[in-house]
Amino acid sequence: MRPVISTTPIETTTNTSLTFALSQEKEQKVVQFAMLQLGATSYLLAPTETKDAFMARVTTPQEKGTYEATVSVIYKDGTTEEIKTNILVDPTGYVYTKQGDEEWRVPNAHVSLYVQDESTKEFTLWNATPHAQKNPYTTTGDGIFSFFVPLGTYYLTASKSGYEDAKTDVFTVETKLVTKVMEMKPIGFEAVVNVVRESKIRDRATLWKLLGFIALVLMCAVVLRRAKYVSTI
């Protein structure tokens, strides 16, 4: 008998961490070496402490698509084998805000998913615990969130200090993956500063553009304060 690794297609999201495990039972052929090939990246499957499996932690590609994962196995008796499976990679949902023409992701926002009860038609917070997930979900540094859910009717909300709460329209999930995009509108100068502090500035021109926008906000705030002071005299 050969070691077992699931060949059922895996459905996941972009840039997600997955664990591949190749089980090793006593009655099976003994594995000497195992390597996983996913796209252009190779991963060595290392034996566990109990020697009953070989495991590797991988990161899914950043582009949507179907990717073939191939595990190449060399046994101690000199024979070899390839075990293949497909990984279906879908885009993630994310939260963003706009500063002028620039789109900035919003990290550390709390995204909540609500599901409709088929009998009462009322919406309640979806129970993510039985599915080994969290709800609400705190967005990553790139504003990303993801939910794998049963088929049904849902809506999302997003909240964070310094921003107006956001809410999507009601939608139906047919692919088990929630990939909505949500815009959050900043409230005042605090949120603008948070965007700069938390976002990843990739080039100097973008940084200067955003700093100019912040300076404009400060000038407007000063003008409004002076106008209010004059009106009270």
C-alpha cells in the first residue's frame, strides 16, 4: 500500500497558508523522501516527530486559478511515485477606503457575517466555530478577510474606529466562498492618519501625494475653526 494524501480538489483563497500531509502507516511502503511542487515553488515534506506522516506548510498563489499540486515520493525500496491534486484558488474579500483617487486597504477592521434563517427569514451572526473560523473576522495588514460558508443568504458589516460602519446588500453564496469588497469612509483626520500609519507605502511619489492630502485636510480644519471663531465674535 502507498501513503495516503487526499486527491480531492482543495478550495481556498489567494495567499493563504495550507498544510499538506502525507500519512505513513506501518503496513505501507516506507517513505524516504517527499517533495511538493506547487506552481514554480517546491516544498520539502518533513517527517513528523512520531514518524507517521510527512508535512509541509505552503502558501497559495496570489492569482485566481486552478493549480496542480504534485507530490513526488521516493520510497526506501527505490521505487518512486507522483501523487497529484488540484488547488482551486479564489480571490479574497477585502476592505478599503479612498483618499482622493488612491485606494487604500483598511487593516484591523472587524468584518461580521450574518446569515438568514430559512424558516424565520431573520438574520443572525453566522456561527463560525463549527467551521474552524472566526466571526467577526479582523482584516489583515492588506485589509483582507475570508469566510468559507454553507450555501445560503448573507450580508456583511465592517466597523473600525475612525470610520463609518459599512454594510453590504444581501447576497447569496453559491460557491462556499465570500469574496465581497467593502468601502469604509473615514471620519475626520484620525482615520487619514491611520491609513498612513497602517498601509504599506511602496513608493515615494505615493507617500508625498498622501502627505499633501493630509496637509490639505489640516488646512481645511484650521479655516473652519477660524470661521467658527469669527462667527461667534
